[in-house]
Amino acid sequence: MPHLLSTTNLILHDIEIPDIRHDNSLAKPIRDIGPGDKVDVVITNPPFGGAEESGIEGNFPASYRTRETADLFLVLIMRLLRDEGRCGIVLPDGFLFGEGVKTRIKENLLEEFNLHTIVRLPNGVFNPYTSIRTNLLFFEKGKPTKEIWYFEHQLPEGYKSYGKTKPMRIEEFELEKKWWNDRDNEGFKPYCWKVSIGDIKKRDYNLDINNPNNVDETEHMSSKDIIELLEKSMKDNIESIEKIKRQL
């Protein structure tokens, strides 16, 4: 179905013979990727929140093996890009603060690529399909990361979240476009901030860094902190229920 839809979409945009391969990009062992397979640009919104079929992770180096689809796609892209190749990718919050395999992937990414920009997206971008918060990551191959610029995408006035009847529109990115080549402009200060590679290493490659210019204290909590708070709340609720049961 995605192959059919994307082919139809390109035909409707005057590309008479779309060159779209119907395949699972993760099915080929990445050690078999040669110079002829490499590309200059990758733009992708890989599937996330699910698990790949059994055996797929065997196509990847042992230190990067996981069933998480988005992680595997990122490793594949890192291998596919030529020197000075560029990538723009959508990734969930879980990748930013994730540990284990995710930490090893991030360490390699920051050593061999310049991860120069992360755009933090608000709630509901992919509603009603998923409520998982997402980010846009932009990186180039060939130079290590020295600092990462963050930009907090703003919800339109009157919106509390995106949804099926209130989808994100391309026009909303005009602010990011103006900021892209003028990052030190004081006018953008409420929305952007930068973090050095030294600070990121001190955080053990946790990239889940919220806007320090936001005066709302609730916004300073990372996704990991929120999850831990929810887990504690659930545990307290279960203990309360057990206590009531014993009294009854």
C-alpha cells in the first residue's frame, strides 16, 4: 500500500516514471553495502514504536542489534551516506534519552557526523496514529559534532495539540527557515538554544534537552523524568488498591 500510494503521488506531481523500490531496506546486511549503493541525501520518516521481524537485526553489527525499527534505520543511513552526505530524519523522543544500544548509536553518530540541528516538535504531530512526541534531526557525514542547535517548534495560536482536524502545516516552518541561517539573532532566543559536545558527553549522550529559555517549570522535565514520574504514580496507585483490598 505505501508503495502504491507513493508511486501515485509522484505521478500526480508530474514524475512520469517514479523510481521507487518495493523492498524492506533493512533486509540487506549493511556489510554488503558498497560504494555504488551510497547516496548524497536521505530524507526519511522511518516507522517507530514497533519491532522488526525476527532475524533482521542479524544484518547489523553486534553492538547495534535491536528490534527497534527506527534505530536500525538510523544505523543503515549512517552507512549509506557518502562523505559530506546529508540527512533529515524524524525520530521519537525515546531515541534521544534511550540507553544501551541507543547510546552506542548516538556516540558513533556524534563522532563521525555533524549532528548540527534538532527541531523539537510539539504533541500530536502524528495524531491519530500515535501520540509519541517526535523530533527532526539534521546531520552531515565527515566531521564530528562540536555543538548541537535545538529549536522548539511552536504550536499555532489557540492550539493545545495537533490532531486529525488540526494537522501540522508546512507554513508553520517559516520561523525555522528564517532562523536556519541566522541562529545568533536575539529575536529567536525564546525558541532556540545550543549545547556543546562536552555537555552532551557529561549527560552520557542523553540528547533529550528541553528549552532552557522556557519559564514554565513543567516544560523543564525531560521525557525520561515524566516516564519515571508516571511509573511511580502507578506504583503508588497499585499499593493503595492493595491496601483497600486488605481492609475489605
